[in-house]
Amino acid sequence: MRLLVIGWLTGLALQTGAFGTIDTERRYQATRSLWRGELEVLPGSFPDFGLQGPDGVIHTWYGIGQSLLMLPADLAAGAVTKLAHVGPVLRRKAEAGLVAYATFPLLTALTAFLGYLLLRELGFGRRARIYGTLAWLFGTTCLNYAQIHFENSLDLVSALLVFLGTLRWAKSGARVPLICAGFAAALDLTARLHTVADSVIYAGAAIVAVLPNESGARAAWLKNRVYDFVLIFGLLTACGLAVDRGYQVARFGWGAVGTSYIHIWSSQFSRQHPGLPENYVFSGPLVPGLLNPLVGRNRSMFLYDPLAIALPLVAGVVWYARRMGRPVAVLLSAAAAALLLRLLFFARFIYEGGGVSWSSRYTLTPLQLMLLLTVPLFYQALDRIPRAFRFVFLTVLCGSVALQLASVLVSPSLEVMQANCTGRPAFIVPDRMLNAVRLLTGHASQSSCEGKIPGDVLRVQFMPWLNGPELPNAVHSGLLVGWFLLVAVLLFAIAKLLAETAGAEPE
């Protein structure tokens, strides 16, 4: 439960007071259109953003999943601003901030809590679970996506719920975990349709992880489980697919029921720009697109998540020592298969990196799922790992934590702006570290490209520094004091948990 609180406090401390990305701003506008009677796409956005429906109405590109996720908080935010008599000029910004604070720290809390529960279900001891969850939260790209609210946070929570819920049901036969898994898969595919393939892989892997070894017992076990799986998981996933397809038909008519918004955008864009390839936007070269998330200068998963370098080495040691349980091996294999599938699917997608994002966000979730196991596996095989490698591993872990902290200090668009200003190619990871050092030492002006980069981009990206200066001085001062108190409570909670864990009886 304390990890749930630590995750929530972390999510609160990281907030910018907004969504951190134009993608989520646009999804939020779709949320407002569901109950406020507002337009789905703001005037002036088309043709740069939006798709024209058969009736001439401009619709958003995206699926409805993340917009539904923000709906409960937006209903509450609308009531709060109405009761507080917030003026029309500030109302939308205030409501967006309230939605961000109410929605996404809860996702961060769920991420940490579900990660811990999954490690427990996989058989890791308490120390390995706590060390592993904290290292995962603060030492991987999970931290950045707790601040910059792409749909990755929803995708990761859904992946955790699908595997954990299906695994618990497969072990015990209890249906509630399977219902949670099915609901998570349904919501996730309404945000990103292709995630249905991931959900099937994770659910299938969880079943394989606990299959009885004897053929007779296996047949009886499968017969006992298949009805529940089809009726609950299959039906809920089908309901999610029906919602997604219904949203597609409501916007673009029955002729679009078998297509995605990407194909519609490609078709409309191609009509405006004759001469584009027939398979646009999946028209990029295959091999470079496949390799870019692996070894690309600004997309390599090993640069953004250095623990990904250590994971196969640690897993190899554990496997060789015959200490890797079947559920752990199955989860690693399933996540690797999902990662490969995503790499292949997005290899020719010309926007495969996901725009201004920390790592290649379309292929990120399976890797994050695997990285959850890195520190627990290391701790499990500590006595088999040479002292020199332990030092290297801990150095990589500390460096990864420093990198992720730098990622949330600095504006996600700063390095791209600097590259456009200077004309030199961006090298995001080392540039981010340099910009973070300048920011912390009071030399942010050295990152400003001779004053050509806006001042708000050069601010610390937490709420009191980024958006707080726009508020009255008294409110701004209160935010600063509140933020430092929040961080002090967070650090105390982490230190107390680590001290208790270190002092506990050996497992």
C-alpha cells in the first residue's frame, strides 16, 4: 500500500499544471465534447489537425480511450470551477490542470502498485519486490511518462493488469481478476487499436505460465478454464472493440468501420498532396525503421533505458543458475514477442518515433514491462554475480536514475528547438543531461540559443516553476512551499520503506 502512496506522491510532484503534450490536449478537447457540447476539434486547427467526416464536421484523429479516462475528472473539474465562479478566460486552463492532477498521478500510483503485485505473483521476495519497483519507477522511462501524458501510462497499466489479472485467475479460478484484465484490455484498445494483439499475447502467456505439466491434468485444466476466458476476457475485449468501431462509424460513417483513423488521415492527406506513395504513411524503408528504436541516435531504447543493456545479462545469469521460474521466463518471452511485433508494425511508419517524446513511444510498453524484472532478477542472483559486475550494474542503475530525473526537469521540446536553431543534428540524451545541469546551476540562458528559445521552455518543468508564475504572487508562493513539502514527504516515505526493508529478516 505504501508503494501506492509513493507512486501517487511522485505523480503529484511531477505535474506541470497541464498535460505536457499537444496530443493529450487534443484528446482532452474530445473529452469536453462528450458532455459540454463543445467542438471535438477547436476552430483554426484544421487542416493541420483533424479529419473531415462525411458531413463536413471536423473530428479528432485519435481513438476515444484516453478521452474516456479523463472524463470523470473533467466532470468534477467542471463542477469545481462553476462553484468557484472561475472566469471564462481562466476556466479551461484551470479545468485542464485539475484533470491532469486528478487523473495521471493515480495512473502512476497504479503503475507502482501493480508492478509490486506482479513481482509478488511471480514469486520474488519482499526485498526484491520493493527494490525492483522503486528502481523501475525512478530509473526507467516510466518516470518521464508520469509527467508527459501520452497514452503510454494507460497502455502500461493495462498491460500490467492483463498479465497479472489473467495469471491470478489461471492460478485460482477466481473471476474478478479476469474481469479486471478484460476491462483493461478493452479500454486500452479504444486508445490504441493495435494493443489488442499485446493483450492476447500477455493473456495467453499468463495461461501458459501455470499450465499443468501432465497432459491429462492439462486437458482437464484447460477445459475448466476456457469457458471463463472466452466468456469474460473475450466478451469484454469484444465490447471494447465495439466501442472503438462505434466511435469510428459515428465520426466517419459505415464505410470506415474496417479502417483506422491513420488510414483515413493518409487518404485525405494524399488527396491534398498528389504524388505521395500509395502506402503512405506506412511508406518508410523497412530496415532503418526496424533498427531505429534499437540503435537510432535519438530513438534507441538502450540510450533512454540503460537498464535494457543489463537486463539480458542478468536474465542470462539467472537462467543459467536455474533460478528463473516459469512465469518469469514466460513473461519475458511474451513481452519480447510483443516488442518484436510492435517493431515490425511500426517499422515503415514515417512517424514511428512518436514526435517529441522520450524514447520511441509506440514500441515502449513491452520494454517497460521487461524492465520491471531487471533489479529483482539481479537481487535474486546476487551471490552468482561477480563483484565487478555488481559495481557496473549499480553504476548503470544510478546513471539511469539521474537520466530519468533530468528528463522531467527539462522541457521535452528543448533539444529539438536547439537543433532547429543551431542547424546541428540533435542528440537528445546527452543534450538533455547538459541542459539539466545548466538549469540546476542557474545557467539556463546558455541553452537559450542566444535568446531565440521562449523563456517558459527554459524553466524547471514542475508546476510551481512552469505555470505557477502566471498566478498571483501569494498563490505562487503557496505552490512553492507546498511542492517542497510534498517532495519532503515523498523522500521520507521512500527512505522509511527502504530502511524497513533493509532491516527486515533475510528471506
